[in-house]
Amino acid sequence: MADWLASFPLTQHLLELGKSQICKSLRTGPIPQHIGFIMDGNRTYARIKHIELKEGHSAGFESMAKILEVCYDCGVKCATVFAFSIENYKRSSYEIQWLMELAKTKFKQVVGNGEMCEQFGVQIRILGDLELLPDDVRDVLLEAQRITQHNTRAILNVCWSYASRDDMTHSVREIVGKTAKNRLPVKDIDEDCISCLLYTSDAA
């Protein structure tokens, strides 16, 4: 949709009406309780649209926010967004810096007004190795998590500095540490033990 057309109040009204009708239709059938999204394709989008890479990532964040609103409006209880993989640290320093700044901006908006979180009662959970993040980015993400911790209607898991292999490695390290300190008997190490020490253990 052309930017000039999307800016018209009537267009916005029609889009909201359309979204409302779609959600109403979807609610008549079974609704999945947990949906996962992988944020991918922003660079391809930027290339196709002949825009800067950072604008492609920004558009991706905006689209994700709109999709999440539809999900929660339809009755989805939990959504997991794979936003920034540990593998992404291999990208250019410019792109990484922009993604970090984008995360700070978007989550500061959540801290500042939190419209979606307040409207849908969303609790934000940040999953991943946050020690890899710059201090200022980590502080903003954890603040968003803190101010939404008492929301109970829905959950938004944000995987940032996350990778499934790293998640499993983290769990094993935790088990080794607990065993070495005699806080976990070897006989008690099982699948449930490994699962409960994953970053995603409380991902609903």
C-alpha cells in the first residue's frame, strides 16, 4: 500500500475494521495457544524496496507489532518472537549497532507507554544470553520485562541473543555447576532437569 494512501484517516479506519472482522472470524474456530515467529527477510525486503538496511529492519519490527496485536486480539495466550540470534553477531558492526539501537527504541516505547502490553495484558519475557548485550541495551530489555511482570492475560517471549544450541549448553553448564557444589545429585539429572534449566523453561 502506498504511503500516501496509508496515511489517510479513512484508510486507517478501514484497516482497523478489516482487522476486527478477521479476528472475529478466527475466534469462531480453535485458536492456537502458543505461536512462534522468526523475524527474517528484513534485509531482502530492504533490497527489493531499494531502501536502507536499517529501514528494512524498522519495517520488520512494525509489522511484527501489528501481527502480535492480531494474535492477542484473537485470543492467543503466548507468542514467541525469535528476534536476534547469536548467529547475528557475525553480521557487520553497522548492522548490529543499528539492531541494538532499534531494540532500545522499541522497548523504550514499551516502557514509556506500553499500549499493547496494557491493552492486552501482555507480560514480556526476555530469553537468551543477555551477557552478550551492551549494558544499555540489556537494561532497557530487562526494564520492559520488569514493568510487565504482573500482567497475566498473555505472554510475549522475546528471544534476543538466543540460539537453541546455546540454550542447551547453558542448561548443561548449570547442571554441572549445581552437581559440583553438591546441590544436585547425579541420579536426579533427567530430561525434566535439563528442561527446567533452559532459558525457555518458562516460555509457556
